[in-house]
Amino acid sequence: MDLFTIGIGPSSSHTVGPMRAALMFMEQLSGTPARVQCDLYGSLALTGKGHATDAAILLGLSGYRPETVDPDAVTDILATIRHDEQIRYRGDIIPFVESRDLLFHMGEFLEAHSNGMRFSAWFEGADEPIVRDYYSIGGGAVLPGSVEGIDPNTPLGHNIVQPYPFSSGAEMLAMGEETGLCIGTIVQRNEGAWRAQAETDAFLDRVIDAMSESIDRGMKQEGLLPGGLKVRRRARAIHARLRASQDVPAPAQVFEWVSLFALAVNEENAAGGRVVTAPTNGAAGVIPAVLRYYRRFVPGADREGERTFLYTAAAIGFLYKKRASISAAEMGCQGEVGVACSMAAAALAAVLGGTNQQVENAAEIGMEHNLGLTCDPIGGLVQIPCIERNTMGAVKAINAAYLALQGDGRHIVSLDAVIETMRQTGEDMASRYKETSLGGLAVNVVEC
């Protein structure tokens, strides 16, 4: 439930996270403030406009949640806030002048994380405002801060003992050897420490359905994506051509279908539609595309297999979150599309009958060939190169799974080694290549 959340686009770290942070701030206030203000720093300031961070803050301050807000109603909600210069929170009216109360501090960073937010609230009769810092750490996750940075008292987990704990790829494989369980079943049993099996399965079914719906919606829409780059949606036309085509060789057609599935999701994400953070919004198309590949092109695919797919993907995602990061502001796009590719490769290898060793190998291959992938969105928008990059990640994940299945699971580079390499590469990567739009394609392509 930490890795797969249903929300809106275009970004988990810049849209979903800030919306949650703004709501968290409002919920911890006692009473109605006379004024609220939000200051954005780091990547949130540099690419926030293109990632709809401004919209997310306004929605969160107004009490909306990314999981439940109606994407079709967002435009009208924002227009009302901006026209009236006020927000409504639980029936109370709070003046809010966007040019004064939502500030983008370009080039300034809070120390704890590059996705930093500072909220302030003034109350009648108080000498000083209440000030709180929050950090959007990737995948829609938010941590509150203190003066020194991340609040050391923040509960990062629950005091729950998992039956089969693991914190590395090596421990994951050892646990499988010891118990005879596949990786997906290990995760399934561990989730049972938090909730009943039926509850987890119902959650996974909602995620699976939401992923499928985002593909289907994306294949029906047309027109230009918002933001000013005039990027035209392509999924509907490609879908129509593929349905009409009868003479394309089957392997090439499968390749095109998978690319279409990922394209459809990320066009929806770019338009602010409902998608599943998997593990981020910028990489939201990879896992749904590979999951749809399994459903459509693998004989015997069923709902239980789809759940195993997500359980296995989650096992790999856990390791990246624990041992590195899934935030593009920290790791570049290797931490988003690269991680999604690794997760999807492992998941597909599992449902195709791979051993635990082959699954781990697939995950390693999926990341090894995404190392160094930068995040350099043109105009700060999650469109170029993000949309097409998801198609490449999905196809690469399928290739990685089949490569792993051709072997016996023995390989030179371990998953732990490639995760550590990704972490080191991300730390060494210049900040202009990490979701700031200050380097790469973002500065070498003229915006039209």
C-alpha cells in the first residue's frame, strides 16, 4: 500500500506528495487561521509549475486528497480559488492570494531533501505564525520536518513483526531458500502482519483495475496535452491503427501494443488524469503496460497471477526504497523509470514461472541497463521525454524477464550491487540532471 497508490497526475513527488503535505498541515492546525502560506524549495520550486505543484497545494489546503479528488472537477475548483482569492477548508473561508501566499524559491534548497515545502499559518491574536516543514521523498510519500531536517520522531513504520523479513536481495533469496516460498508469497505473508488477506487482495484488485482503466481511458482521448509544449496525444490513433492492421508480424505487433499501453497511461498522467503511482507517477506506465502484456499475451493469465505480479513487483520496490531512493530529485530517472522497469521485469519473470533466482536476475537486468538515466523534463512538464521513456521501460522490462528465464538464475551482478550502484550514481549525478530542468534535454531543446 506504500508503493501502489491511486491518485492523479502528473507527478507523485510534485503533485501527490505536496497535496498530501498541504492537507497534513491543515489537519494538524487547531482552529481556522487568518492566513496560510506555502514556500516551495529545490526541485519543487524549479519544476513545480510544470508538475502542477501549485494546483496540488491549493487542492490540499482546501481539504482534497489525491486518492479521491475528481480529476474532471480540478479545473473548476482551481478557477474558483483563484477568482475568489480564498480557500474553503471544512466550511471555513481563508483568504489566499496566490501571488503572495504561494512562493517559489528558485535555486534555494532545504537541507534535508531537494523536495522541500514550508507551510505557515497566522492566527488572530498570535505574535508568530505556526511553521512546519514537509518533504516529498518520492512516490507520493511525505515526511514532516524539524529545524534540523527530517523529524527524527516521525514514525516511519509500525511496531509489527513480519514473519519473513528481508532488507536486501540476498536476504530475500535466503528467505526463499529457507522457507521454500516464492518471492510473491513471502510478501503476501508479510502483508498479513498488517491486515487480513482478503483486505490486501481487495486493495490489489482496485490497483489492478485502476491500472487497466488508465490504459483504456488513455486510448480513447485525443488532442493536445496541457502545459504549452503542444504535445499531441498519440495513443488513440495508434490504437486504431493496431486494431485495423492485419499484416504486421506478431512479434512486432506485440512490441507496439506494449508501447501503446505505456503511452496511454502516461498521456493520462500528463493530463492530470487518474493513474496508479507505481512506484511514481512519472513512471506510472511501465508496470501497467507489462501487466496488460501478461493479461493479453500470456496463456493462462488470471487474477491470481496479476496479484502475484504486484506482490513480486512490491518486493523489488521495497528494496529500492530502503537501500536507495525512488525520487528523481535524488536519483534522476533511474530512480523512477529504472526502478519501475526492474520491478516489472521481476514480476513478469515470476508469473512466467521463474525461480526466485531468475526473478532476482530479471530485476537486476532491468536496472543495470537504466543506470545513469537522467531526469531532464522539457519545460518542467512530465511529457518529454517522460511519456516515451515509459514505453522504453516497459519493453525493456519484458526483454529482461525473458533474458533471465533463459538462464538458471546464476549471474555476476547481484540485485544488491546494482541498487547500490544506482544509489552511488544518483549521488554523483549533477543536480541539473535531477528533476530541475536545468540541464540535458530541458536546455538543449527550444520550447515551442
